[in-house]
Amino acid sequence: MEAQAYGGFLLGVLLAMLGIYLLFKRVRGHKTEINVAGFGTIKTTHHGMTLTFLGVALVVQAQTVLIQQNELNRSYEQLKNSQAFIVSFLTPSLLADTAFQNYFKVAPSSQQEAILRRANGMLRPEFRRVTDMKQSNFGEQDFAALASVYNFLFALDPNDGSALYYKGEVARLLRRRHLMRENFNLYLSHAPAPHSPMPSLIALGYFDERTGWIHHLLANDFLCETISAAPTSRHDLRERVRDHVKGERAYWVKGFSPGETTISTDALERTIEEGFNNKSMLKCPDM
């Protein structure tokens, strides 16, 4: 658009100059008609006036377009600056504020996207902040700020992948098995197939490594339940362990190393094949 405006401006100047030239020839006493190679006979007064007015009109129109383009560019820069300003002050308590949530609903789509990206980016650091301070005996209040962030995401989309994952992680650390499984299973029911391309915003919540990790956590959890279950229930629980390990490898083929409350993917596979006799290797928190 800007290039076309400059082109129109230059064309207008040329037409105006040509029109003035024809009028000048008439004023200097030249005959009212002249012969121009390739164009034939031109009436200097009539065509001079026409070309002059046409050239001026093009120049004025081009200037108007350029002014509007500059105003649009300024507005866009102001919008980007306002987005950066709002995002820079985003906190869990602000996300929990009703007035801010109402503002978000009517904000421009580009600003909504910037806020969503920032909210997603707050989840992992906040989770790590809590788990770095203590490794056990967690209380619900420890995760209050984290809950404000994922509850904000839930209000926008009940199936938000990041919200489901972190709510499940919190339930795991609070030893609430049923709630952990509920959120992890909801995540898995909405997760795309392995290695599937996804829109950028959806990819913030659903990606292969996270999906594989959730399978890994559930495999460990069902393994621990299998050990303590009645013999009649162990076969079904063992199959659940097998299914989750299979899902884990499908999404994250290299698997995961052992953690504080989980054994490695390789150890899970060995346990499935060799049986559940070696309980000393398991890391089963009380659930």
C-alpha cells in the first residue's frame, strides 16, 4: 500500500508538470494545438488543464494515503507497547482479579494472545519455585499462586493442556491420587497423536514431551498401586502400567530417567517383563 501511494504521488507530480508545460506553451503564445509524436494532435489548453488537475488530485490522494498509513503504523506501535506494558506487570494475583478477567474478555485478540503466552510461561517457574523450596509435606497454600494462573486458563478453556497438567502435578504432590489421575486422563483424552503439528497456542499446552511425561507418571503410579493391591486386581493394574509405558515411548521414545518419586522408563519395562518381586527399587509415595 505504501509503495503504491508513493507511485501515485510521483505519477501525479509528472502529470501536473506535463499539464503546466502545455498551459505554459499556450500562455507563451504558441498555437492551441501541437503535434506530439505517438500521441497525435493535443490541444494545449484543454489537455493542460486536465492533466494539471489530474496530477494535483493524484498527489493529494497519495498524501492522504501516506498520512493514514503513518497513523496506522503509530497506532500499531502504541498497541504493541501497551501489550508489552500489560504483560510485564502480569502476576498470579492480577490473573485472579475479576476486573482484569473482564478486561481480558474485551481486549484485542493480539493482546489476548500475548497475555495467554505470558500466563503459560508463568506456570513452570512458579511450580519450580515451590518444589525448590521444599521436597515434601506440601500444603495447598504452597500452590495458591500457581492455582491462580491455571484457574485463569481453565476459565478460558476447560481443556487447556497446561492447566490440566499443572493441576495434576499439584494433586500428585498433595497425594491426591484420584484428582491427579482425573486431570492427567483429561489431558491425555485431548492430546493430539504423537508428532502431530498443532496451532501455536494449542502447542503451548499440548506437546509430545509433556504427554510422554504424564504417561510416565501414571505408569509409576499404577505400578505402586499394583504392589499394594489384592492379587485378584493385579493383572488389570499391570496392564495399565504396560499401556502407559507404551504411550510414553510413542510420544517420547527415549523415555525418562529416574526421579525422586519415579523409576526410569527402562526400569518400568523390566518390571513389567520380570514381575513385581523387586519392591526395593520402587519409589512409591503414600497416596
